Amino acid sequence: MLNSTSTTVKNLPVKKRLCFLLKLVGFVSSVFIFCEFLIYYVVIFQCRWPEVKGGAPVGEKETSASVLKAMILADTHLLGEIKGHWFDKLRREWQMERSFQTALWLLQPDIVFILGDVFDEGKWSSPQAWADDVRRFRKMFTYPVSTELVVVVGNHDIGFHYEMTTYKVHRFEKVFNLTSGKLITRKGINFVLVNSVAMEGDGCAVCSTSEAKLVALSHKLNCSLQKPNHSNKRCSDEESLPASEPILLQHYPLYRKSDAECTGEDSAPPEEKNIPFKEKYDVLSQEASQKLIWWFHPRLILSGHTHSACEVLHAGKIPEISVPSFSWRNRNNPSFIMGSITPTDFSLQKCFLPYESRVFTIYCAAGALFVILILAHGQLLTPPFYFAQRLISKHKAV
């Protein structure tokens, strides 16, 4: 009996230490699961699809089936083998993967558009490095059969104009099963995919081919917008398209002097807003911008490239939305656009992802609390009243 009692007494400290250790493991695991999984659901759950008015022709009741739910993001910049550090890759790509997969699960878009610069080193990548980048992209941005993914080419995917080659363009187009200067129509809505890197206007082989395709698309769309009783021999042989003004999707923004007029928490930092943009590098040239407006008379233009948000009006009536980067590597507060679109109208809403600084703050606070708990458990923290008592005793002794 005495032996049993003494054994129980000896085991008590061990059990307490084990219990405390399990509590610490549970605490650390909870913080990790929240910061790496649950926070994405908490933040993106607050996003809602915007309402749109012009969903159906006159006399018909609008239904959810008549509205196209489009998710638009830009500038993922998957790091390559040259500039990409393994931890940087792991951190940024995990953030984008969880953001994308959580958004798909919660929001269930019909279609996802990525506005270029999918890869960071596509302009330099060897065939082997390119294959590895593509494999990682497909793993991160996997999507269900009910959702369609459409990708527009950017300068980091094929290089700036002076680096762009037919080989790089075809390599990109083969992976994403599209061609530059392509028209896609969904639910009666026309989207024009523009290779804005090829809008240099110098007659290069890729530029000439791309512009020829855009001119042909412009002709088709203009014919579709004419009234049925309007006789035009040039349109008689053209394929019939929905009579809906197109939406342009491209990487480079149309020409603007700077981001000085851009507002919002995810616009460019104040010290960068007044820096003049360089034509054919930061934005399209004035000539190329005017061509696209003349050719298509779009009702909306969506672009990326600057990594910051901006909304401008061209010709006083055509809105252009610059979509910020989707990656923590380029922004503390990434986001994407949610668009409810019909053949006659559209409504856009921004959905922010978790702030990297907030995740970092949670980890720091949890780390500090972790240290305090360990010190308190080991009785290494001096209680405040005991510390004060020692000071008073020393003072009296003096």
C-alpha cells in the first residue's frame, strides 16, 4: 500500500509535465492551423458577388443562370530557379494556393481570368525550368470541371518586346490552350484576349500577326453589333456573334501618365504615384491604346502589370480596372476582382486576401505568449508583488 502511494506521488510531476507539453503542442498547432488554413476561410467568407441589373432582355425575368460570375486576378509571379529562394517560393506559393482554392470553394465562380505574369522567369526559363514552373502552377491553381480558367500572357511570361520570340509565345499558348488575339464568348458576353506585349507597333513578326488577328476580331464584333436589317456586304460572310460590346482582357494597362489619380488602400504607395509611366514598358503607348479603343469600343477593360489598383476612364466613358497582384511577394494586401457580368451590364467587387502583416503579427504574439507560458510553468517569472517586496527589503536594509 505504501509502495503504491509513493509511486503515485513520484509520477505526479511527470504527468503534469506531460499534460503541459500536450497543451503547448495544442496551442502551437492551433495557431499554425489558423494562420495557414482557417484565416483564408474567415477572410474570403466575407466576400459577396455584386448584384447586376441588366441580366436579361426586356420582358424576361433575370435569373442567376443569366449572370456570369467571373473571378479576375493578376501577377501571380511564380518564382523560378534563378531568382527564387526555396523559402520565398514555399511561403508565397502556399499563400496563393490556399487563397485560390478557398475562393473557388466558397465563391464557386463560372470562370477565372488571370491577367498575365503567371510566371516570374518565363522570359528566361530553360525547357526544364519551364516544365517545373508549369507543374507547380497546375498544382496550385487546379480547378473543378464546373469552372473555366483563362490566362492572358504577360511580359514576364514571354519577355518584354525586345526579348519576346515566337518560340516563347507558342510555348505559353500551348500550355494554356489559347492564342493571342482570341475571342471567347460565354453566356452571350464577348471577351477579347489581347497580347499587350505585342502592341509595340514596330511591325515585328509576332506584333504583325497579333494585330492582324485583332483587326479581324474587330470586324466580326462590329458586324455583330449592326442591326439585323442593316445591309452590309462586308458582313454577309462573317460568323454571327452575340450583339454585346466586348470586354478587353490584357496585361499592360492602356496609356496613362501615372498613378497620381488612383485611390484606395491598395493603390500605389504615395511615393510612387507621381512617377511618370514609361510607354511600352509600364503602360501601352498612346497609339496602341487608341487603336484598341477604336477597334473594339469596349465597355470595360481589365489589366494588371502595375501590381497596384487603379480605376480610370478612357474617352470619358470606358472604365479600366487595373487589378493588383495576387501574391504577398508584391503586396501586403493582395486581392482579386469578383465580377457579375451580363451581355448588357456588369458589376465589380473587390475581395481582399489576408494581410501578410496581420498573419505575421499573430505569429509574433503567439510566440511571445508561448515563451511566457514556458517561463511561468518553470517558475522563472518573478511575480510583480514579490519583485516589489524584494526592492523594499533591500531599501530598508540600506
